Amino acid sequence: MGIARDMKAAANPNFNGKWKNELDSVMELTVNGSSVSGTYTSAVSSNGTPTPPHPLIGNVDNELISFIVNWTDYASITAWVGQMVVDAAGKEQIFTLWQMTTTTNDPESPKELWQAIHAGSDTFERVR
């Protein structure tokens, strides 16, 4: 995950607040020390409608963040890792990579196990 030339790591990063990604999923974060808690509402789900808010937990270290969401209603868990950056205009973004695992019908099947793990990226922008 490279940072574009006009971006730099956030100095004195503050992850508290509301963030939205490119798919209109929204997370609300509260930071206490190095611990993160909050909620995540996905705009994309297996049934095509937004999810209800789900609890989010994680950690921060300066401009770095990691967090997970247990999608209990969807039998899956997603984990994100990322970095907050600031562009030349002062816009804060969190660039992340994620992996999601889902329950399989046949855990003995290598094909199903392989298909049960998904990966991607998200870019979150602070919502003002």
C-alpha cells in the first residue's frame, strides 16, 4: 500500500469520529488510548441491503489502525489494517486492506475453504 506523492502520514492522527468508504459503508470510531471501539454499517451485504450497525473493535498506533467486525448475522468476520494519511489540502483518509472469512458448508473441502476467504481494499474519508 503506497501513499500517493501529495499525501503524507498524518501527524497527531485522530481517528475519533465518523468515516465513510468508497462504497458508502460507514464506521464510527471512538479511541481510548490505543484501543478502538465503535460501529460499522456496511452498504454492501449478501442480500443487497445495508447491514445494521455491528460492533467494531481494534487498535491504533500513531497513524496506524487495525480493526475487526464480527458479522454475527452473516456468519463472517472482517479484519482491516491501514494507515491515516493527509493530502496537501488537509483531507484525512484511511487507506486499508481487508480480509473476510465466511462459514463454509463443507470445511473438509479445500475448494470451499479457499472460497471462504475474500480480500480487498477500502479508502475511508472523514465525514464532517
